[in-house]
Amino acid sequence: MATDTSTLIEKIKYGATLETPRRFLKFCLVGGAGVVVNMGMLYLFTDIVGLYYLLSSIIAIEIAILNNFFWNDIWTWRDRRKKGGVQFFKRLIKYNISANFSSFVGNIVTLWILTSIFGWYYMYANVVGIMVGVILNFSLNDRWTYRRGKPQESIGE
């Protein structure tokens, strides 16, 4: 019986909490800014610079990921940040891995399928790809990049 209780406590402590919907909303607001950055960069590199749309998408995604990392780090998961420059770069690397994985699975694959197979306009397909990756990206970052730590390890509100 004690094991069941301790397992439940661990799930509550390190899993989804009542804070999760609020944090997800913040994540989505930051992501909204990231969509603007992504779409602007995709258009710039494809229609103005003349790069192939998939290469442009990779560049646009990375620029948006960096933008989103900084905003999510200072706002969405501020209470879970660990002190120090090394910790900052660990978060940046983990965030980048999580977001790139989510972007590849959600964005690039969806963009290619909708554009190349179904003939969609690449900008519309890109919006759908972004939406596909959002939940995967939030989950990976919430559970890995910004995993709950001991309260004394965080920078604070």
C-alpha cells in the first residue's frame, strides 16, 4: 500500500500538475511568436533568397527554436531553471534536441507529405506541421529539459 502511495506522489511531483495547463498556455503563446518567426524566415529564404523550400524550412525552424527557447526559459519554465551558465547551456541543448525532434517529426515530415504527396501550398502545409509538433515538443521539454527538480535548485519566480 505504501508503494502505491509513493508512486502516486512521484507521478504528481514529477508529472502533470495543476500548473500544466497554465504552462501549456504560456508555451503556446511563445510558440505563436515562434510561428511568426518561422513563417517569416521560411518566406524570406524560399521566396526572396531562392532556397529550396525544405532547406528554407530547416533554417526557419532553427531560428524559431532559438527564439522560443529564450522566451520559454525566462517565462514558461522560469520556476524550473537551474542556476549557472553550464545549466543554461544544458537546457539550451536539451531544448534544441527536443524541439528539433518534434520539428522533424511534426513539421518537416508533415510539410513534405502535404506538399509533395497531396500538392498543398508549402506555407499552409507548414502551419499544419507546426501544429502537429506542438504537443510533442511541450511534453518533451516539460518532462526532460525542465524536469522538476528540488526547490532549492531553481532560480525562483
